[in-house]
Amino acid sequence: MNRRPGTAERLDERIIDHLSERAQRPLKQKEIAHGLEIGDERYPILKEALARLTDEGRIYRIKGQRYAVPEQINLVVGRLDTTRKGAGFVVPERKTEEPDLFVPPHKLGNAVHGDRVVARVEKRRARGENSQGSVIRVLKRAREEVVGTVQRGKHFGFVVPDNPRLTFDVYVAQDDLAQAKEGEKVVVAIDDWGDGKKNPEGRIVEVLGPPDAPGVDILSIVKTHGLDETFPEEVERAADSVEDDTDAQAERRLDLRDKLAFTIDPKDARDFDDALSIERKAGDLFEVGVHIADVSHYVPPGSVIDDEAFERATSVYLVDRVIPMLPERLSNDLCSLRPNEDRLAYSVIMEIDGEAVVQSYRIVETVIRSAHRLTYQEAQSLLESAPEREEHRGLLWELQTLRRLAKALRARRAERGSLDFDLPEAIVELDEEGFPIDIQESVRLDSMRLIEEFMLLANETVASHAAERKVPFVYRVHDRPTPEKLEQIREFVGALGYHVPKSEDGLHPKRFAEIIEKARGTREEELVNTVILRSMKQARYQTDNVGHFGLASDHYTHFTSPIRRYPDLLVHRILKAVEAGERWKDDQKRAEQQAWLEEATERSSRRERIAVQAERDSIDLKKVEFMERHLEDEFDGTISGVTSFGIFVRLDEYFVEGLVHMHQLDDDYYVFHEDRFSLVGRNTGRTFRLADPVRVKVVGADKDQRQIDFELVGKDEGG
């Protein structure tokens, strides 16, 4: 059920294990051969392995032709994450208690954002700080091409990257400028990355067009993040040839086609990978089914479709398009739980009591037939006993009972300390040419919360099931905040009047949940939520189950969206293997399975971050484009952030935020009070605080920087 490492991979692991655990110092090639009992006939294979591991950065060769693992010679291997100011952080690949390694701009060499690098630790961290170092080698480039804007000169040109983290221009010779015109968006292939002092050099390989042409802006984002909107021909052919064997499969699966199942999704959803069903059992018991599209049945491991899904790792949801993980034949047809069509599913069927406590469960392959495709709005009308369509009346009991159970689930999550952030999101409405005509705040409906609760429950149930069986597995984990971050939060919420006592259990999520609940409905609610959320580490996929801090859950995974997330597909495969009796008790097989899952989870986590950033970039771009038409217009707004360089203002009429720069506050010298998140005039005492109402004028909208600038027009001094 996975890709099995061959002889070369097993030798690689033996070498690394020997250098990590048994060697007392860096070893020469012959010493490694002696330690591993490799004779003359296999010596060439060892040489190849050492060269390969060195190229991959898994071992490092030092003076004297000696080899060691990086950690033992003060090196860190990881991905470079740079800031807009040019500095960087190396995020270690190997699990470590050390924070990311800080690299100043002048010590990056020619490494750029996203590259896989080797860095030397030069200064160990003091408490609350990052260790510092320098990049000494680039192992793999994150990109071979860069998207940007052409600036033509008389004899040569430059391409200014769209990505603000790429703080260089790419030199392009006259003959390599192609037909690109001044100001056009282009893709430039990098031939020489320079040396950190000399600019990279490249040639234009694709002209995207004028930046204001319809679709070019989002296309630039697609190209910048290395996303591919089309599938290779062999993948499309393989998908088109997948057989619909639902009828044959129904004979061996649990047949639930007579059960009332239904999907609830956004209005514009095209694929439906989860459905719900509910029946009353004896007494105060309910049988709730969470039915998930059985993608693993149609996508065998090692197939060309699987290889492509592994590379993509996730679907990407941009403001005007979806870039799917699977071809349309699967994502929108065979694997989509469309109404009134028999479909294969993998179901978590739970007996739940009236307090929403799971009494028993089954994880089983099924065949279902969804009776209804509801939008969130249609489901909401049913919850309010006002169905929009007559044929939905038969779902009144089901939806309202599920909502009652969902509320009980949510209350129990809150009791254990699960964090429930109500952070607003932007809904961008586009016209036929892709131009934004409205931007409003999303509204969380009870129907959305209902789906969320049962998906969370299914994910937890599956994760606990796997953990009990002690098998190699894919968990969705969320680490605890560091003590330093906790102290920052204590100081911040303390300044707002929320007391958080110091204690040994200060990191328990329930303390955060109490703060969030106290702030609910107050003017600082969104800020409190944002600050707490930003203090936390990113959730990720990994095989080591450290729990999910944000959900206050000991066991959590992603099971419910295999159409759009590769880890979910892996979870389905593992569960089926376990059901077939596999436990990976053989040490070699277990090590191979573990190594494969670690590779897949690391890639999936990285691709997820790329997808999230691309989505944010597309929304931010449309916000700027929307405000270009409102230059010099005035709006009422609310201060949403206060910094040393100005105040951020969220408009009341549109879900758009912009910055009033400090230099525009010219009636006084303003001092930033970080502990109170306010700016105070040194002479006048005039104060700008979070949630204060203000009136602003739009004075700038820069699509390249994705920045909106406001000018202060007025402020209610009584606010």
C-alpha cells in the first residue's frame, strides 16, 4: 500500500544510522565500509550511496574526506523562509527542540526564499531568541523560474519579481528579452543565481501580458507559486480509463443506499466528498454516518494518478478558480457524492447518545446514494424550519437533530479547552471578466458549524482508532506555544484587562479558550483571537502523534477530504490495510512504512502552506484592485491594528483593510505604546486605540505591493 524502498534506500538508512548512533567522530569512506562490513565487491555501491546522501544533504563531507550527519557538526538542513526585509530563517527538517535558525541578509549567499539549504550555526541562542548562522550550500532550488514585471533598458532589461520575498531583480540580456514590452508580466528562467552580490541572470520564457489584462493578475500568482492548472496527458488518460465498478463493489460492501444521506456544501462547490446520515436507535441513541468519498479505491498507490496527487498534495482554492489535486474525471465525477447516484464511500458509523458521546463506531467500506445536495444556505433554512424548497421538508428532523448533537459536541469541546476562533474571512464577488465588484465579510452559519463538528468527530474517532492499534499513521498535529509566546500573550491580554495567572498548567488550551470566550462580543474580540492564533505554531502533518493543542485533542487526523488532500488519501489506505490485518510488526517493513509516511507528511505540510499563501495572495490582490476604483473616496472604518509605523483601519462598508502611515499623522509626534496597542500624541495626548471609529480617504492602491493606503480624515474623539 505504499512505495517500498529498494536496496539503495536501505543502505542509505544503514549509513545514516551508523554515523548518527555508532560513530564517535566523522569517518572516512573506508571506515564506514569497515563499520558496515561492506567488502570490496560492494565498495562501489557504498561510494554511490555516500555521493547521493551528500547531494541530498542527509550527510556532509568535511575536510579530510570525512563524513558526518549535519547535526553533529553544527549544521542545519532545512527550508529557507525569508522576510520582506531580506533576512531569513532556516526551518530544520529534522525534529528538534531548537527554534528556526536566523540568517542575516548578508549571510544568505545566493539562497532565496523556499530553497532547501545547509546552514552553519554560528551563535547559539539566548533565552527567547533564535540561534544565528549562515547558509553555506543550496541543496535544491525552490524554483527555476520567477514571475515578475519587465523593465527594459537600451541594451538589457530586468525582471522585478512579484514575490516580495525575492528581494532581487533578474538581469536579462537584450537577446533574451523575447517580445516582452515594458511593464508586462513575464516568466523568466534563471540561468545563474549569482553569488549574493551579483544579481541573478535569466531569460524570458513566457509573456503573460499586461498586468491589467483580464486574468493576468491571478495567472501571475499561479505561476509565482509554481502551481499547475493542467494535468499531464498520461494522468488525464489514466483518469479517463478508470472503470466505474460501483455495482460490482456493492456486492462486497455494506450497502447503505436505502439510508437517507445528504451533502451540505458551499453554493459553488463542484465536488462533494462528504455526506451525512442519521437515524434514531433504541432509547436516546442515534446512528450517525459520516460518509467520505472512497478515493483510495480508484487511485492505487504507485499509479500515475497517485504520483501526481503526491506531487500536488492538495487542491488550491484561489479567488476565481480551483486547481484540483485529482483530474476532473475523479474529483467531479466518480469520487463525487452527487445526488441520486450510487457512489463508493468509506464511512465512520457512530452510535451517539443524546449528549453526543460516541458509544460505539465502525469504519467500513460502503456504497451510498445521496438523496439531496444542500447548500449551506438551504440547510440553514431547514434549521430555521423554513425550507426554501418543498422537497427538502423531509430533512427537517435530520438537520435539526444533527444541529442539537453538534451543539452538544461543541460544548464538550469547549469544556475540554478546544479553541473556537471566530475570525472573519473575505468573500470576493467577481464579474464575468474577473474584476471584483464587492468584498464582504463571510458569515458563519449554524449549518457550517454542524458540518464542522461531525467532520471533527470523524477525524478524532479515526485517529484514536489508529493510535490504539499502534500502527504507523498520519496525524494532524498542533504543537503547544513556547513559554516565551505564552508570556507575550499574558502581557498582551493583561493590558486589555484579562488576567491570566502564572501556573504550571499555563499552557493548557483551556486557558486560551477562557480568554477567547471572555472577549467574545467585545470591541477587541477579533484582535484577541488574532494575537492568540498568531502566537501558535502552524498545524501540520506528521507521524509522531503529539496531539492537537488548538482542538485540545490527544488524537487527530484528516480523514474527511481525500478528493482534495493527499494525507486523507493516505489515512484511508492505512485504515484499509489495518482492516486487512496489517500491523507492520516486521521491523524492516515498519521502518520502510514510517520513512515513506514521513516523506509524504513533510511534503503535504509544505504544499499546504504554499496553497494557503496563494489563496491569500489572490484575495489580497483583488482587494487592492477593488480599491483602485475608490481612490479619493472616503469611508467610515474601525482601527483594527496599531503599530510603530501607523494604524490599520478596517472599512465598515467593505471587508477591506488599509494602512494610515505614521507620517500622515502630522499634527503631533506620536509614541507607540506596545503594551496598550495605542499611539499617543506626545504634546496633544491624542490617542489612537484598537476598535476606535475613524473616517479615512483612500489615497493609494498598489497591486505590486498588494498594499492599500488610507489618509485619516476624522476621528470620534469620544470613541
